[in-house]
Amino acid sequence: MSLALLEYDTTIQESIFDAENLIERFITGIDVKINSRDTYRRQIKPFIEWILNKYSLENLRFLDQEDIHCYKESLIRSGKSSYTVSGYITVVRKFFAWLESKKIFPNIAKNVKGLKKPKGFRKDCLTVEQIRMALASFDTNTTEGLRDYALFNLLIRTGLRTVEVSRATVGDLRQESGEAILQVQGKGRDSKDDFVLLVDETLRPLRKYLASRGALSEKDPLFSSTSNRTNGEPLKERTISWIIKEALRKIDIDDSRITAHSLRHTAVSLSIKNGASLIQAQAMARHSDPKTTMIYFHNHERIKSGAERFIII
């Protein structure tokens, strides 16, 4: 046993093996937004399970940095993306920093890095023809069909994230400078402090869907579930993703690289292709860093002016 370990609480075994309690102490003991707590909880559980599968009670205190590297390798071998692996390792680093602050265990993860993010985007874009085909596939004679059409149309015309749509309420539909907008609580934000513009082509299907639901209050979800178990509740992110995937499957698009998030990429890409400036595209996408938006411009210019077009054989 290292001398460093002797300085720490001798209840390490009990702390780790009372996993649920330890995780909750970790989640509530760190400075993390309420909306991120479920993510942290979900990402640390596999690591705790991995530890318990590898170590017996009496040998637990010999956990070291090499074990963290082995855990990272196991995540890579499982086929998880570089983004997912990096997210899991980030939470593990925070976990050990917290353990050290509580004198439970030294921080053996502080020098373990995540994976480099790949260039470009993880999801592909849709073509204009594919968008038209998808919109035409919805049966708008039913409330559910009106909802799914308005949902797809909103995503493709504003670049909203699924979590932002799930959080939206009827009261978030507002007027700004005489124009219709939807107030947005963005990813990692605590309040609805941003908005997207709703042009007529976006607003008309949305109003038709809302009218089909009858009298609504400002607190009602913008898009609500119609299932027996969750009727009237906000559509969850996974349900929104499923609706979009089903719409794409109807037009023979069943590709892991084309998902609900592809609609966001498509919206930003189409705005740039049709003349939006960097400032305009960044504002719509609500990117905190313009470098993120610039990736779209680089990709657009690369394709538009590709040197491959000058190869004549």
C-alpha cells in the first residue's frame, strides 16, 4: 500500500461498495447544473460497476491510474464514440477530484485525458428533396400527424435541439419587434434566455396543431404526448428522436448518421448555403463560440470550391 493512501479515510471500501449513496453524495457535492445531474449520474454508474467487477473488498484500495486507463480502453472497445468516451472520462476525473477533496481517495484520474474529437460533425445533413419527402409523409388529418409535421418542420427551419423542444411551452410563443419567436432554454442553460425566429412557414403548421388541441394554457407543453400513460405531458427527447427517425424510415432513410440532430445540422447548413452571415447563423444556432459555426462555413466552402472539380481525366 502506498504511503499516500494511508492519509485517506480507511472507509474507502464501505464508501465504494455503498455505490448508490456514494454517487448521490458526489452528484450533490459538486457544482453542476441541475439539468446536468442526471447525465453525471448516468455516466459515473458504469465506472462504479466496473470497479466492483474488478476488485474485491480487501483489494479496492490498490486502485490506481492504470486502472483508469484500462477503463477508458474498455469504453473504446465497447464501440462508444470519442465524444461519449471523453464525456465519461470527464465525469470520472470530477469524481476522483471530489473523492480527494473529501479525503476518501487520492485523485488518480487527474492526468487521464479523453479522446480527441474528430473533425467535422457526427451527423449528416438532409437534402432539400429529402426534407420535402419527409414532410409529405405525415398524415395531417389527425392531431398526432399535425403534431409530428409541425415538430419536424420546426426543427428543420430553426435548428432547435430536441431538449429545447421538449422544454418548450405554449407560453414560450412570443412577439419580438413585431415578429413571432419561440423562447428557448438552451443546452446547459438555467433559463429561457434566447429565442429562434418563427417565419410564416414555421408558424402556420404550429398554430394549426395547437388549435387541434383545444383550449391551452401558457404552461402547457408546446408538443404533448398522446399515449395513454403520458397523455398531455411534454414529449421527451427520446420520443422526439423516435418520431423523426420514423419519418425518415418512411422515405427509406435508415442511417445511424441521420437522426433528429441531423435536422439541426441541416438547418444551419441550408441557412449558410442560401446566404446567411456568420453572425446570423451563429445567432440561430445559439453557438457560444463562433468557431463552432465557422466549421459549417469551412465545410460549405470546401465542397463548393473543392479542388477535386479541377481533376480532368
